[in-house]
Amino acid sequence: MAEPTWQNYKETKFSKPLPLKGIRVLEVCTLLLGPSGPGFLARLGAEVIKCEVPPMGDTLRSMAPFSYFFKDQSTSLIRPNPNKYWIGLDLHKPEGQQVFLELAAKADIVEENLRPGVMERWNVGYRQILEVNPSIIYIAKTGFGQWGQYAEENRPSNDGAAQGMSGYAWISRFPGRPPLKNRLYICDSYGALLGEVAVLAALHYRDRTGKGQYIELSQSEAIMRTMSWVWPYQQMTGKGAGPAGNRDVSICPADTFRCADDTFVAIAAPDEAEFRGLCQAMGRPELAEDPRFQDHLTRLQEEHAVEILRIIAEWVRTRTAEEIERLAEEYGFAASRVRSIQDVVENAHSRARGFLTEVDDPLLGEFLDYEFPVMMSRTSPRVRWSVRPVGFDNEYVMKYILGKSNDEIRRLYECGALGKWAQVRGRRPPPDWDGKTGLILSRE
């Protein structure tokens, strides 16, 4: 059978099977580090059941950038939570714990990012789940791990704390300036991604051996993986990695420069042919023969690097970003204008590839989203639906997955084990909801 063509990828992706269809994930996660991992799996077709304590649910429901809510939903909540089933289950209550264990017995994976020991105190931790499902794959995600000094101190964490604790913020700054927190939640997103790599590896291991396992992830340790050369350099030289701003200290030249039109352009030319091309574009071909710049290792020496970057900066200041990009294409070095978020959203390349796409959700309507950043020819990841209010899918999960009767469900509501949303922005449905749209099963 011939491989599908990429030209019709956007049109055919919804007719293709999903790679993780048949895998069930039970999630007890909040904020970004926890939910983002199951969100990856949900885009790949896993059945993800998100458990929230009713009526308020995930803390992320209250965290909207600049207080902007889209149809009463936090825009921060939308990103890590596509394609999930939403139940309001109070794990403080014995009846809620029993329901959770019944779901865990039917699950492949359990994911949580609560502080160490919380799930055990609720009687739904790894050891308790093993009694009902010996092949479970269980991942616990925290800021600093399940053991060690910081875990014993029960320290809370967030993305900013992880950036600080890992040293990431220390080197992500300009010389002489304070440590710089990355505005994006890089520790959350990257930590979540590494966690799912481990989960998929554990699934593969279980397929071969029949054995599940426990996975422990430290958010602050995960981001250290991105810091590549920093650790061997420290160990071998005894020197700590210092800040360098936008300059790449392993490649020269490679930096970001201000253009004549006050936009910015990133330029890199480490290869000898690329560097010669850059020199020709600047009208300074003799620089490629200068003993200070004649090869890459020589250019990397501090005084030489500072000088060539100064020369390039002076030249770039006389050109627009568009001119620099055109010269880069002509002379064979890398250059790209630093784009704004608006530029990216309006980028024709991303739209043509289907990376930026309109989602038509039955509850929220149309909004711009991005697709899974990896395309697969036969099993296409995709967004099928977006976020839902707390407890929106209670009836579906209780009836379809656990086989509970209406009377059993009613008793769970009466004792408070099951619950639905509070009438609060971020928790409730959109103001124009008709009470039916988007429901799989309604309460009878």
C-alpha cells in the first residue's frame, strides 16, 4: 500500500485511526506540568479521564492571561487539555476513592502531579492501585521528586521555581543583568513531554513482559536535560556557565541583531562556507582570511568572537530584516527575522501545513489552535474536542465505563463523591450553552 501524500494530510487526518486508541489514562493533575502529559496522549487517541475535585476543579481554571477568558473558559486551560473526559470526583471521600480504584482497575496508566504522599493519604496511590491492577503504569510528577531533602520538606513548586532551582534562569540572561525567567512555561511543557516518553517506553515494556511500573519525574531535573554542555563543562573545567544573552557560545557567529527598521534578525554562520558567504554579503570578503576568524575554533575565542559579532552588528544596523533574509538566501548563511506572535499566527507557511488550524468545538465554537507538532502519515494526531466544565462527563464515565445504574450514580451525588461545576467563571459552561450540546450522556 502506497504511503499517503502530505498534500492531502489536512483533509484526510480525521478519517485515519489514532495511534493510541484503546489506551485508557486516569489523570489526577492540576496546573500545567501534570495535565500536559495526558494532553499529548489524548491528541494521539488515548482515552483520558480527568478527575477533578468538585465543584472548583483544576487550579488552572482560574489562571487566564491578562484575565482574559474565552466563553468563560480559561485560555490557559485549553492548551494542555484537549480530547479529555471530565469527571468531578472528590477523593477525600471513601466513596470517591472507591470509584477511583474501580476506574484504575480498568486503566492502563495513572498520572498525577500532587505533592508526595497525597495520593497515598487518599488511599489511591501506587501501592493501593497495584492491588486492583498489577500491570498499571503510574507516573508521579513533582517539582523536586518523591524523595530527597526538598521532597521531605514538602516544598511546592511551579515553573518559575523549577527554572530557578535548575540553574536555567541563571544562564538565561544577559551579562550583568538579573536572572531571567522564561515567560513561557518551559519546565512544565518539557517535563511533561519527558514524562510521556517514559510512559510510552513503559507501555512498550509492558507489551513485552506484561509488567507495569512506577515512574517518578522531577520537574527541575527534567529541564536540566536541555542545558546540554553546561554540566560536563563545569565538571571538566571547574568553571560555571555564565550568561551570554542571545549569543550562542558554542557557535560563532550566532546571535540576534537589531536591524535598520528596529526589527531583529537571528544570524548563524558556523560552517566555513557559510561564514565566507556572510562576509561576502557584508562586502567584507577579507574577513574570512583574517587570522582571528579563519576557522570556527579560532572565532570562538572570546576576544575574537566579541569582535566579529561587533562587526556583524554594525552591518546589520544598516539593513532591514527583509534585506538580511534575502542576502542570506543568496549567499548561503542562516538568517531569520525574529517574528512577533501576530506574525506567527498570520504565517502562511504554518496555515498551509495545517499546523495552525481552526477548531470547531461543539461547546466553545470556533477558535484558533495548533495541531500536534508531529505529522504521522497513517495515524494522524488531532484535536477532536476542547475543554469541558467540572464533572461534565460524569454520567458517561459512570455508566459506560463502570456500568453503574442511575440509582448508584444518584447516591454518589448525594454523598458528595460526585459533583459538577460551581457557577464561577472558569468552572461553568459558556453563557450561551443550551444545556445539551457536547454532552455524551445526560443525567436522567
